[in-house]
Amino acid sequence: MEKKWWQEAVVYQIYCKSFLDTNGDGIGDLKGVLQKLDYIKELGANCIWFNPLYVSPQVDNGYDIADYKNIDPAYGTLDDFKKVLEEAHKRGIRILMDMVLNHTSDEHKWFTESRKSKDNKYRDYYIWRPGKNGKEPNNWGNYFFERNGSAWEYDGRTDEYYLHQYSYKMPDLNWECEALREEMYSMMRWWLDMGVDGFRLDVINILKKPAGLPDSKAVPTLTNTKNGYIVDRTTTANVEGIHELLKEINRNVFSKYDIMTVGEISTLKGMETLPFFAQDSHEIDTVFVFGVANRDEVPASPKKIKEFQALLLSMAKRNAWVTQFLNNHDQPRQVSRFGNDTEHRERSAKTLATMIHTLVGTPFIYQGEEIGMTNVCYPSINDYNDRYTVGRYDALTKNGMSPEKALAKLRPISRDNARSPFQWNDRENAGFTSGKPWIKVGDRYKEINAEKDLSSPDSIYKYYKDLISLRKTHPAIVDGLTEFVDFENENVISYTRTTSRETLLVIANFSDKTVEFDIGNELASFKWKTLLANYSDTAAVPEKTEWRPWESAVYSLEF
Ligand code: NOJ
């Protein structure tokens, strides 16, 4: 496989709204990003993925787009964006935009036109249907459990319903409509011609709808249902025709540029994801396979994480490039979910990163992860902003759960865990804003902040920096073959990465206790040099057999 720039890249994800506010309105902005480009450069990341920056009523923090070709005034102007692009490029940092193709805001001009009359030019841009027996066209539920729970909203003006798989303020687009497709292709080319380096493609596997929009046959459960309307991706995602559609998008847009496309495919967990991104599929370059990162799953054990990595590896062996991540703006903070965010916060944050940055695939860092930011724990449901958390709370309590229980269930998985403001320093509002932050700052900012990490020689930030520079100096991290060592071990994740020129060995204890780990006679017969470790006195292998809580190290073979 010919090497692409994005295989060597390290991507830093910016949720602009919570990054850095420079005008005191409590909302992060592009001038804030501009100020921090050197922070990102210093870390070593060379690509930024921006969550949506477009004009939006912010019902779903920008995933509800009202104008694809402009920047939301809360973030700045198009010129501010161009300045960020230029300054990032000067520093060797590429920019990925979030591209939301499944839906728009109901305030987008296409939709305000579409709802006016059945013969409006834009009617067919969205999915309109008459009701069935005085009810919605089918039993699909909306993902945010809004209103009565249905994925259909009635509009009296034309006496029809429109489909919205997310908020009723986010109508689904109709990709069967050729004019819509052409409009989307030209809009994407407009961004690429401006110089952006690629797209993260939002819920890309649900663009195509199942023929005839059949009812879901899924069994209703406490968590997928409100008033009998069911959120069921097995009916609504990955349906026949999705691959032809993606190939068409690729032909018309992606294939014409040297870009990175990374698709969000949250509902496929295994090899069935492969057709979207296998090298010869001509659809998208890579995907986020959720598996263990999915907040709705029980937090994975080290063994489960290893099994998931083995799955990614088997995809990679079939010429498909994967991504490495354990959190993003939709998931809880990784150190809280997979590590130990109290006693072993620093060590566990470093160990999780060790795995992400030394296994096959492009690593993604979600803002604040590099300083070990933790989940927030807001006292009241009123402190939460995320539509999913608030809607699901409503559905759970309506389904009979007590408010206390519902809040306790949602706290560790709320998307707001990732969306609290970036903790820059230990001063007011963690240095994020001089005004009132749009969402509460996490209460550990005096202990956990960037200023502190930047001034400490063995901080999490410093460790990330070292890991990223290993990627640049040891090609085996990008290209090497991977072989697990003692795959059955319950606590330790260990593997070698090998090219014809070097062999690296990684050992990481994913537990709160000291454990025994034996690398086996063959590996023990070699001489190893320590490249990086998260305890200052980690000994060389093979002498070392006891691994302390969350201890991890990267070794290289000495010839
Ligand atoms: C996935 C995005 O990551 C999430 O934040 C958003 O709510 C939905 N797609 C809808 O666009």
C-alpha cells in the first residue's frame, strides 16, 4: 500500500465551543484556536479535526447546519477560519472539517423552502411522507428521544411528516434527490478548493435509507424506546445501496484531492465495516470503529480491549487503514472510563496513550486528553446541555426510573463529560473565558490544567509529546507488523512492532495492581533498550517481571 500522509499523522480534535474564548462571550472561538496553534505544534500533532464550525442554531452544537459555506458568528468569520488554515499550514498542521451530510438544521434555507409547499423546488431535498392511519409513517424513534419519541415531525402546512433521526430541528436529507447530491458535491469541493485537507464524515453509514422505510422489528427495551418509537440502527443504517452512494461521492469529490476522509460508523463493530474503507473500495480512507469506545457498552476489560485491537489488526491485514482512539466529543473521558482518574490518573492516562500511539493506525487525541482531563460530575440534570443526556433522562424517567437513578446512570456516559471547557490554568473558569462559560467548568481544574502540565518535566502532556516523537523516529510504529505477546494475559497488553530494520516491544499493565508478566524465552534472549516508560525507574526487560499499577514501557531491540 502506497504510504499516505494521513497514515503518519497524529490528529488533534478541537471542539471549538469549549477550547478557548477570546471575546468573553463564554464560547470558544477561532481566535482562541489561533492563539493555541503553537501549543498543538509543540505537542507534535500535525492535523486538526474541527467539530462543525458552520452557521448553526446550535441545537446539537453545530451538527445542525444552517449554512454550509460560512462560519458561525460565535466562532468568528470565514476570514478567521482562513487565517487559522493558513497559520496551521505554515506550521505543517493540516485541517479536517466535520462534514455533516445526513441532515441540516430546520433553519437551513433548503428546509424553510422545502416545508412551504409540496411543489417547492426544495421539497425533495428532505424526506416527506403522509401519515398512516392518523399516525407517523413508521415506528422509528429519534436518537435524542425528543417530543413523543418519534423520528417524524408533523407539519400542518402541507399535512405531511418529515423524517429526523436526530432532533426534530435536524431534518434528514434525501440522498435519492440528484439536485441535492450535486449541491453537496459542489459544497464539499468549495472547502477543498479553499485548501482544507479532508473531512470527518458524520454518521456516514445512515445517508441511504431502507427502501419503503419499513417499521423496525427490534425488541423495545428501556433504553431504545420512548412511547413505542424505537431507535434501531439495524433497520436504519448500512442499508442496501450505501456503498454505491459512497463510491459516487468518492468519484465526484474525494478522489480529486490528496485528502483524508474518516467516516463515523458507530453501529458496525466488526469485519462488516471493512467494505467502507478497504483500500480498493474507493469509498472512504478510514473509519472510526467504535467497539470498546462506545459509551453504551460496559467499560471494557484489558482482555476485551486486546480482542478489539486484534480485530483492528485483522482489518489492517486486509489493506484497510484503521484509527486509534478511546474517546471523542461524544464519549466520556478515557482516563475516567478505562483508566483510574483518582489514585493513578497520571499513570493510567499515559498507559492508555502508550497503546493508542504505538499500535497500528492513525491516533486521534481529543482536546484535554493530553493533560488527563477527567469526566465532570454535575450535581443536577439542569447542568447538562447535551440533548442526548437530557432526552434520555426524560425517556428513562417516563419509563419509570427514579430521577436519582436516571441521573446516576447517565452521569458517567454523558457526552458533556467531554464538552466541559478546556482547563488552561488554575485561575477563574480554568482560563477558558473571562465571561460565563456556556457549560460549567469541571471542578478539578486547579489540579488538572495545561499550565501545570507544561511546566512539569514528567507530565502527561510531556509524555504525549515523547510518544508522538517516537512515531516520527521509529517507522515500525506506522509500518511494523504487530504480534501480541501472551495474548491471554488478563491485565497486561503487550506486543511487538517489527520492520526489517527494527523491533519495538510494548508492555502495558492496564490494572490498579502489581502483576507478574513474562515475555517468554525467545524475546527474553534479546537485549532491549528502554525508549519510554511512565515510571522513572522502569528496568530493562527481561530482568523485569513485576509490573506496577498502570506501568508501561516501550523498548527497542538492540542489534
Ligand atoms: C455524530 C456526532 O458525533 C454527534 O455529536 C451528533 O450528535 C450526531 N452525529 C448527529 O449529527
